[in-house]
Amino acid sequence: MSTVTVITAEARRDSYDPFDLSAPHKKWQQFRSEAPVFFHEETGYWIVTRHEDVKQVFDDWNTFSSDNAQAPMRPMCDEGKRIMAEGGFTAYSGMSARVPPDHTRIRKIVQTAFGPRRFKAIEPKVEAIIDRALTGIEDKSEVDFFQEIAYPVPALVLFTLMGIPDEDVPRVKDWATSRAALTWGNLTDEEQLPHAHKMVEYWAYCRGLVAARKQHPGDDLPSDLLQAQSEGHEITDEEIAGVMYSVLFAGHETTTTLMANALKVLMENRDTWDALCADPSRIKNATEEVLRFAPSIVSWRRRAKVNTQIGSVDVPENANILMIMGSANRDETIFENSETFDIHRDNARNHLSFGYGIHFCPGFQLAKMEFGIMLRELTKRFPHMKSKPGSQVEYLRNISFRVPNRLDIELGNST
């Protein structure tokens, strides 16, 4: 057995902060080279940075449990626990933190509803939502693309799929922000409390949605799951509410961030942008390269169920593990010139941005379809768009979601 890998003294002096996602790539590159698996004392997590090792952890659910995937990075304070308990919060992850056999049972049912038939049916609605959003900014000279387009559009798309009325979009987006801060942020006890109240509201909304669809079915995902239930498939109302709890968050927050991160990268690579405008057929592979180079989710968590090894490094039983997919996606042993954004890359789709193994993201088709339509329309309508000179982008402090606070774009309508 090997000895524990300790991160280099130089890296320790630089004080790695995994909650700071503003510019982590050089640090990740250093880790891949010098200490690809190491224990990070400040968080109590084992950090895993290479593609092969991240893929190994994702793939071996028998050894690496997903039961901590949705746990708050900083445990909930007693007052927060009281608020949530008295408010009836009993939410459990829809699928991402579940393990077989429950995960297998629920995922099989969800995939029957959350599949190609549903996505094909919703595609015209996606195009209409994007058309309406982009038409609304055509007369402007500049926009905050994050707030005006990337923030609302994926929510409107997802909520169409889920049967959520447009007027509820602001509330659900607000709950999603609270869930992200509470689960993947580093909040003080006092900062946790308002988010605890919002999680009570969020869970009540999910349960209410299931109850409403049971009385009045619609053409949407919760109705599909309740139909499967009525046909004898084993899934409870609480489990359906749990799926809503997960999908109402992950199904739009990740696509919001993908759109914003993609446009930022494309504006920084003008030759690539011009190439896409000239030949939209390149958008499909460009989508995979964006997912590799600038993913929405840059890390995810697991727990070692037994004493084990990752990349020849001993990892003890019950160790919390942070897999850095954002680093794995730039592993030089997998992707040649990995720090270069290249839409012609022939193996870009080997990224791990949707995970790997039994927990591979079930909504990947919707995310790609939605992003592809958005990129097609942007290249058609605003070929001369560019980043506003002097604009600054800051990123939300958290462990997993690389979310920009704004993205100021000049649309170039007068060019």
C-alpha cells in the first residue's frame, strides 16, 4: 500500500481555496502534475484531479457512495435544522444522491418520461422561448447576457417541461439560488437561516405540484411519473416530489451557467466565433468542446465506503471525496493541448461534465438541444457581438457550480 500523498509545500503556501472558482485552472494543472490525489485539510476532503481517477470514482458506486452528493458542505446549524424540521422538510435527492437499488428503480421510471419522445415534443416550444427572448433584445446595443437571457430562458424551457406556470419562475429561481448556496457554499450559521426557510417553501411547492397533478394531470413530467405510478411502477408521491426537487434545480441552473460560460469563452476566441457564424454545422462539436473546456459543474462529491485506493493513493473508509471534473476535462493525457479551446477536437465528447456511470445526467439531451438552438440563433442574429470592454466577471463562491455574476455583451447591431 502507498503512503498518503500530501500536497506540495508550494501549493500549501498558495493556500488553495476550492470555493474560489474565479480562475482555478492553473492550480488544477499543478495538482494533476504534482499531487493528483491529496487530502485538503481545510475542507476535510480528498481532492481528485485526473481524468482516469475521477472516472474510476464515478464508475465504482459499490466503493464510492453518492450519499454525500447533496449534503451541505458546511453542516446545517441547529437552528437551521429546527426551521426545516418544523417546516416539514423531508426532501431527499431525486437520483443523484441515491444508491442502488432505489436509484436503479427510480431512474428507470424517470428515463421513460424524461426521454427522446418528451424532448422531441418540447423542441418547438424551446425554439419559441429562445426566439422570444432574443427578439426582446434586438433593439438594444448591449445586454447583461447572464441576467437577460441565460438566467430566464432555461427556466422557462424546463418549467414548460415540468408544467410550471411562467409567473412562478422568479420564485423557483430564487429557491434554486438558495439551494446552491446552502448545499455547495460555505455559509455561516446566520447566513444559513434565510436559506433554510426557503428550502421549506421549495419542498412544499414540489409536494404541492405532485398533489395538483394527481388531481388534474397535464402534458408534463410530473404527470408522466404519476401515470407510470398508476400503471403499477414502483414510485411513491414523495419520490416523485424528490425528482421535482432535483430537476427543478439542476435542469435549469446548469444550462444557465453553460450558456453564460460558453459565450464568455467564445467572445474570448473571436476566430472560433467567426467560424461558427460562417458554418453553423460546427455547433454540434463546439457544444462538446464548451462542455469540456467551460462546464457548469466543475466538481462533485462521493464518500469512500471502505479503505481503498485512488490513483495508487490510500484513501480511508468514510473519506469525503471531491472529484474535480473541471480539471479532469483538461487532463493532458486525454486531451492534447488541453488548455486550448478547440472546436475541432475529435475527442471533446470524452469530457466528464455530465458525470459517468449509473449517475450520468439524465437531462444531457435536453441541455445539448437547448444550448445548440441558442448558439445557432445567436450566430445568426448577432454575428458581430463582443464582450463589453472593461467589463468584469466574478464567480459565485461555492464548491461545484462555476456561475458568473454577469456577462456584459455589446450586440454589434450597428456594425
